Amino acid sequence: MNSAGLKILLAVLLAVAIGFAVAYRDAFDVNRLQAWIDDAGVFAPMLFVLIYAVATVLFLPGSVITLAGGVLFGPLWGTLYNLTGATLGAVMAFLIARYLASDWVVKKSGDKVKQLMQGVEQEGWRFVAFVRLVPLFPFNLLNYALGLTRIPFLQYLWATWLFMLPGAFAYTWLGYAGREAASGGENMIQTGMIALALLATVAFLPRLVKKIRHQDDVS
């Protein structure tokens, strides 16, 4: 099989896997994920990161896993595992789009690819930082679409990791706060207030980023 035929085959397999995952996404919940992690023992963090990465590639909701990370591992380790899994999945999708399934991604993304290409050509890693902080594009699709741009891989990698960190920490803490509330922990009110403060900060970041970009454009 030549390279063109292999790319077509991989694109078809990817589309089938995504379709299957989306069709059964309702079966993917926190309770089931927790059962898998509990059974993994010392390999639980590794399994969690792997599940997060695969879920990202297959368009499964990352919010469910991020909250579960806070429930299962607490705010600090949970943030680390969530961010590692999300970054690994983003990298996998990026490389699939760049080297294996570019035609499929173009069809899936439509005009959004043109917007991303223009943004990356004008701003480079700063545009990646912007779209990670400001949810203009669906996260899972964004990972694939950015693989079609000319941004260097290492710039994509560190910008993705760094600028996903605020949201990862906020939503991991939210999951942790939910665990504390469910268990009636002594610090549940304080933990809940911190969660609200973090979510408010993350919600404010897009406005701040847009303001900074607007000032840069004017100057």
C-alpha cells in the first residue's frame, strides 16, 4: 500500500473510532472512570493520563475527565495528571492531522482552518496561547486543525501546556471541591469559595487577553 492509500485508510479508521466513541459517550462517566482507576492500583495515574489522551483524540468530553481528576487525585496531582493527559492528547491529534489525516481534518474543520492558518501566520505561538485561553474553537477539533498550520511542533507543545494550565487547575479544583462537599469535609465551604474564585479568574482571562491583543494591534 502506498502512502496515499495508507493515509486514506488511517483517516477512515480514525473517523470510525470517533463515531463509535461519540455514539457511546453517554456510557463514559465519572463513576465508570473511577472504577477503572481504582482497579489499576499503582498504575492509576498512568492509566488516567492515557484515558485522557485517547478521549481527547476521539472527541470525548474532557470536562468529565478533568473533574474526575480532581475527585480522584486532589487539586495538585489532579491538575498535573489532567494537564499531562490533555497535552498528550492534543499532541497526538496535532501529529495525526499534520502527517496522517490532513484531508479528513480539512473536511471536518471547514473555514475554521483558514482562520487558524491566518492567525498562526500572523502571531505564531501567541495565537495558540490565545485560542487555548479563549474558547473560540472546540478544544478537540482545535488540536487537529492546528496540525494543519505551519507552527513548529515545539512551539505548539509548550504553548498548549502553559496556556491550558489555568483552566486545568480551576476545573480540577472544582472536582476536588465537589468531592469535599459530597463527603462533608470540614473545609468544604473554603474549598468551594476557592473553586468559585478560580472559575471567575478563568472566565475573566479571555477579556484580558482580547484587551492585550487589541492594544498590540493599535500600537
